[in-house]
Amino acid sequence: MPERTERDWDDDTEYHAALARAERLTRFGMRTMSGVTVLIILAILSPLLLIALFVLMVLGMNF
């Protein structure tokens, strides 16, 4: 175990490093959730838009 000095009690480098890692992971998690949300919305809306386009094409042919 490393030798402790009198000034070790105010050494916050480990705390700041852990905080930086936590912030990076939080940003990564938020970006991941945002990307998945966009993919889900696209997966839901794409078929609906294709159906609407097909209906408009069919209705347009009848007139």
C-alpha cells in the first residue's frame, strides 16, 4: 500500500477522475437512448408513410 502523507486527505484526483468517467458514461447512455428512440420512431412511421403514399397513388389513379 502506498505511503500516506499529511496532505492526502485533500487529494480529490480520484474523485474527479470517477466523476469524469461517470459524466462520459452518462453522455454515452443519453446518445444511445436518443439513437434508439429515433430508430423506433422511424420503424413505426416508415410503414405508415408508405401506406399513405400507396393510398394516395391508388386514389390518384381512379380520378
